[in-house]
Amino acid sequence: MHADLMAAALKQLKNLGYGLKHPPDVRWDLRGLASGQALLQRNTIRLNAELFARENEAFARNTIIHELCHLAVWQRHGRRARPHGAQWQTLMRAMGEVPERCHHAVATPVRQQSRFPYRCGCQEHQLTTTRHKRALRGTPYVCRRCRQVLVPEQKLSPVGDIVELEESLST
């Protein structure tokens, strides 16, 4: 089914004068929240198999055309064209699609970062793993409300895996 959508979209692009020099490589290895991705210089489209399996044909058609339009605009205009700029929007409309930047499918993240509790003078903050590691290496994070430096609330533990501070240290 998706191969038919791709073939029809490529034919439509050609009829509009935007034929691709070579058919794109299609990879079904995209994960996470994105439904598609165009790798312009590689003439490759990455698609999210999980989202395509859950969504309807209109979603698949829109995503395939969205990514093919990126490739077509890149091949014709190069770096002069913005990713979701005027040329891309015009081509999307000519292909019969609404030129939207993002899809509206419900997607679940592949992984969710752990959060680490930090405190200031007025509230608790949840820092991502990346910011937590930076804080451990000395990067100061400051509360926007009270302007105090955030300090870890517990011993290097993500929320959910609460580690009690050892009382034996204080005795």
C-alpha cells in the first residue's frame, strides 16, 4: 500500500515539473514522535513504521508527500529554500495537501528521561538527566522566581527511585 502511495506521489511530482532525479531510498527506521524525515543530501526518506501502522491512509499519504516535497524543493532550489518555506508550501498545495509542519497523530515517546529533584528557596524543580549531569560537573542552574542556585534534594537519584539519605552519616 505505501509503495503505491509513493509511486503515485512521485508521478504527481513529475507531472508538476518537480520530478526527482532518482527515486529516494526509503527507510522504515524512524522512531519516536516524528512520522517522517527527509535526508536531503542523501536523497533518503525515513518513516516511522509504528505510526504508519496505527494511522489511516490519509496520514500516510500526507507524510509521504510532505517528505517528498522536501526532497523535490531541495533538488530544485538547494540551500536557498527554507525547510517549510514558500516553495515547499506551494508544492504541498499543488500536491493537494495542507502545508503543515507537524502531524497530529498521537505518538508515545520512545524513551523518557529520568528527572532529578532539585530545590531552591521557593519550590522543587525537576532537572533532566542532561542538566543533572551538568550540575554535577559544576554548571549552576538558577531558579527564575527566587534567583537562588538549585541544589540536589537527594543523593543522585532519579524521581521514582527514592534513596533515603543515610542516617549513619549523621551519627
